[in-house]
Amino acid sequence: MAESESSSDAATHHAGSVSLPDAVRLRVISLASGVLPALSPAQIPGNLRKFRRFTASRRAKMAATPLVAALATDTEFRDHVAEKVVLTTGALGEAVMAGAPVEAADPVDVAAIAYLTQAEGWEEWVRLATPETDSHTEVERATQQLEQQLEKAKSTARSDLDKARKDLALARRELEHMREESKQLAQQLRKAERDLTKLTGDLSAERGRRAADSSTHAAEIRRLRAQLEAANVAAHAVRDSERVGRHVHSARLAVLLATINEATRGLRDELSLEDSGSPADLVATQWGATPGEPGRVGGTDELARLEQLLMLPKVHVIVDGYNVTKTGFGGISLERQRNRLVQGLAGLAAQTRAEITVVFDGTHHLVGIAPSARGVRVLFSQGAQIADELIEQLVRAEPAGRPLLVVSSDKAVANSALRAGGHAVPSQALIERLSRA
């Protein structure tokens, strides 16, 4: 038993001391890594077990070094590998183990199997797998190859030299041409520099002239602005004077009319004459309206003109109702339009103490008609008559000389007031006046 173990250790030592040729070594690695998954974990050294899960190509690459070392030093592991290799190689493996001639086989395969199985004479199989060469023949072949390469290099060098000479000649001609062009460019550059110097001088002179002109123009502009400001001041003074004159004239007229009204009232009192009321009341009575009853019915130059007309004593303001409401707030219902307008006119009457009459089209099929607000007479046209006709009737009923103002953007209505000696303003002016109340 001791003798068998000694023989196995000696074989392991001998196998580890033999240096395998590269081809045989690679074939041993390929065969051993190929059968590694077929071995049980107990049959594989611990440092090689992890490679069982790798693919064949990765296992042959990653486990090459530790696998060769284990095969050289671990006899039991090598025997397990040899057993599997013989099974996978079939007749070739059995022939190598039996020492039978295998002339048709690849010497590298035979040497690799013989090394793994440690068959008798495996060293000779490994030696036979190493190619032998005739050094002298190899030297001659190498010499011939070198001579051929040298001749080829000389030929190439001659061709390159001829080409370089041609390129050099061409480069010299191009250089000469470039020198000529450089001379011409230098001349053009000197001329351009002279032109630039002249243009720079001209530009400086032109800038000086422009600066002088700009200064003159600036002084002229300042003078004209001063004149314009003086003219504006004078114009403002003239407008202020005219405005003051108009106000004084209006005030004088108001005082005169107030004096006449007081004298008339005094004369009526002395003569015990009854007040017959406003002519508009007479027209309103014909249509069944009562003035002054409480209820809930609802251009800058024109606005200023409206303000002045409202200052006139005893002025009678006749408003084209729907013409005004549709101008200012036509997006709401007719009932709300009437309410909004009448309430606004009530405030205007309280501020100016003017007599105000508002006229709307027809009472047929109207909903929500309420009495007029205090100080505002509300009339509706009846039957086939329209509001425009009722307004004309009110205008005609006014006595000559009494201030009369009609508010409407309807030209026919406005013209009827003008023909009667009254005044007319567009609906937008009243809308703006009511919005300020």
C-alpha cells in the first residue's frame, strides 16, 4: 500500500515537472474544462468548483491557470478528469490508454489525452507533438524573405524618391508663383493703406462738418421749442380768457333770467294770477302721466356744453329714453334700462333743479312699468304714435324764450328741438354726466 502511494506521488511530481508545449497545454485545458461540469463537487478541488457554472468558453479562459496547476499536482483530480475525457473521446482515448498506435490522429490530441491518463510513454507522445524544424532551411528561407523585402523596399524607396523629386520641383514652381503673388499683394496692400489714410482724413473732416451742423441744428431746435412753448402759453392764456368770458356771460344771463322769473312771479302774485304749470304737464295730462311721483323705473365738448345748459334757469330737459339707454347700457332688459335711467335722472334733477321729462315708446305689452321718480316726468307713447312724435309735441308746447334741451342721438329728434329754438346734445353726453353723479 505504501509502495502504491509512493508511486502515485512520484508520477505526480514527474507530471508537474514536465513543461507542456503551448498547443498541448491549450488542448489539455480544453479537454479538462469541458468535462469539469460532469464531475461531482467532491471530485473537484475547492478553488475550481465555482467554474462549473461558467460557460465552456469562459470556463476555459478563466480557469486555465488553476486548472493546469491542479492537474499537475492533484493525482486524484487528474484521474477523475482522465476518466471523463476517455469517455468523451471514445476510441481515441481507449487506444491511447492501451498504448495502441494512433497514426491517423492529431498528435496534439494524443499528447493531451496521454498526459491526462498518464499512459505508458506519455512523455514521448508529448515530445512527438512538438514540431521539429530544420534550422538551416529556416535560416535560408528567412534570408530569402529578407532579401525580397529589401529589394522591395529599395524599389519603393526609388519610387518615393522620384516622386519626392517631382513634388519638390512642383513645390519650387508653386513657391516662385507665390512669391510673385506676394509681391503683387504687398503692392496692393500699400495702395490700400494709402487709400485708407486718405479716407480716414476725409471721414474726420466730414465728422467735423456734421458736428458743426448738429450744433447749429440743436440751437435752432431749442429756439423753435422756446417759441413753441411761448405760443402754447399764449394760447392757454387766450383759452382761459375766453373760458372766463363765457362763464361771466353765462352767469350774467343766469342772473338776468332769474331776475325776469322773479319779476314775473311777483307780477303774478300782485295780479293774483294762478300758475298754469309747465306746458309739458299739459301734454303729460293728455297721456295720463303724473309728474313728480316717486317710483323705481329704470365727447368732452358735448359734456361741457350739457353742463352749461343744465345751469340755465327753468330749463326743460326732454330725454329720448330708449335712445339713451341703448347707447349706454343696452345689454340689460328694457325694464332695467328704464329703472336705471329714471333713477339717474332723479339724481340729476335734484342736483340741477331742472325740469326733466323722459319719453319711452309705447305701453303695450310692457312689463314692470312703475311711476316716475321724484322730479322726473315719465311718458309713454300710445297707440300708433312713437316716442319721437311725442317729443316733438312736447317741444312745440314750450313757450318761446324758455330754455329747452333735448337729449337724443336721433338727428330727426334733435333737429325738431333746433327748429323750435332749443338745444340738443347726443345721448352719450348724458350717459357720461350720469356716470359722474
